[in-house]
Amino acid sequence: MEPERPALGDDESVSVDAPVEVEDEPAEVAPEPSEAEIGPVLELPEAVEEAVLVAPPELARAAAVPEQARGKRGGAAAVVEVDARTAGDAEPDDLPDLADDAELTAALEAILLVVDEPVAEMQLAQILEQPTERVGLLLEDISARYTAAGHGFDLRRAAGGWRLYTRPEYAAYVERFVLDGQSVRLTQAALETLAVVAYKQPVTRSRISAIRGVNCDGVMRTLATRGLIEECGVEGETGAHLYRTTDLFLEKLGLNSVDQLPPLAPFLPDDVEEVLDAPG
């Protein structure tokens, strides 16, 4: 049987790790449960117990830092600095100085190497915190140097932005590598329909069908599914949907706008204007 614990008087004080409130009147102390009732008690080493009680928040965050990242400068301050950088909050002093054109050119090339769609000059300028005019001039210079050096890739304007492209003369080898025997080409009907949309946009389905001489609903759905054409409003007189080409179309062709499409006049018969101007 455990000995009775004396009641605490007003004059007595107890040393505890955390502050407790002592009432004016002595509080009745409930008997502690025996070891048989609560099971064996796990005793922590004194150093570990103190760390649990007084550990600052920095140490808790340091638990997620890899071992090799710790101790480079020693102390909790170094651990917190490394942890902040792993979260992406790098200090401005750690970034390259882009005042030099060579450094800015290298930064532009690094970004352009990973983009999956054309990126505008303004967006690049915002990311690099540089004037848009300076970024535009360097992009033009990079493109010219790539062409002069005869690289297998080129930097071109497309769909209102900039992106790296392979040279046309090596397209057959690139196609062989990418396709690996699989055919992903558009059908002849799809190419004809896409050409009509590109040169006559915005245009209705009925107008496209009249130009081609066949119903084009199925082909139009295919082109829309592949993201090459899209709806762009309705015709005022008939209420029919109008269609135009997309930025993906320009990107695939390596064009910056539809104004760069080659002229059709040399390839068309003499009476084609009568067909194109026919009511849709």
C-alpha cells in the first residue's frame, strides 16, 4: 500500500516544470493509480525530456532537413536557413546577377529549354525581373546566333511567344524518332478542312462544306478534339457557329500569326474565287 501523501498547505510550494495555479484552499489530492492499473511507465532520459519540454519551433522544422544539409554553419539558425531554401525561398543574393547580357542569355536559354508551349516576352521579363525590351532584344540575338551557328534547333516566334524548334531539314529524323513507326498524321479530308478554316476564318461549317463539296461535321469534331480549331462566336445573320484556328495550330506550324501562312493564289485554279465567295 502506498504511503499517504501529505496535503499541501498554503505555506508550501512545489517545484514543477510548467506553471500551475494554486488555489487559496488546499485541494484534495486524488490517489495516484498503481503501476498494475496503468502498466509500466516509460522513463525518458533527462536530456531528451528537457528537449521535449523546451524545444523551439526551429528544431521541429529541422527534423525534416536531410542530414547532409545540417551542421554546415552550426546551430539552429543554419538549420532554419537551409529549411527555408528547401521550400523555395532562396535569398536574392543566391541568384545570378543578370546585369550581364551573358548571364541573362543563359537564364533565358534555361527557361526555354523546359517550356512546353511558346512563352511571351512579357512573361519572361516578369520572371527574370528585367525590362521587356531588353529580353526581346536578347531573344532576337539568341535566334540569330543559333541560325548562324547551324545548330539542329532554332529559336522562333510562334503563337505570340518564343519556343525552341528543330530545324526543318532534320524533320525526317525527328519524326522517325518521335513516331517510332506510329502514324499520327491528319487525313487528307482533315487537312483540307483545316486549310479552309485557316484561310477563311472565322467561318461556319456550312461554308466549309460548300467549299469542299462534302459534309464536314465529323472532320470538324476531330479537329476540335485535337485542339486545332475552336468556336469563336456565332454568325449574326444565321446564328451558326463560327470557327477559327487555335494557338496550338500556330505552334505546330511554327507560325506567330495566320498572316504568315503562305499565299494560296499560285496553287489555285482560276475560278476558285467564285467558289470561295459563294454564300455559306
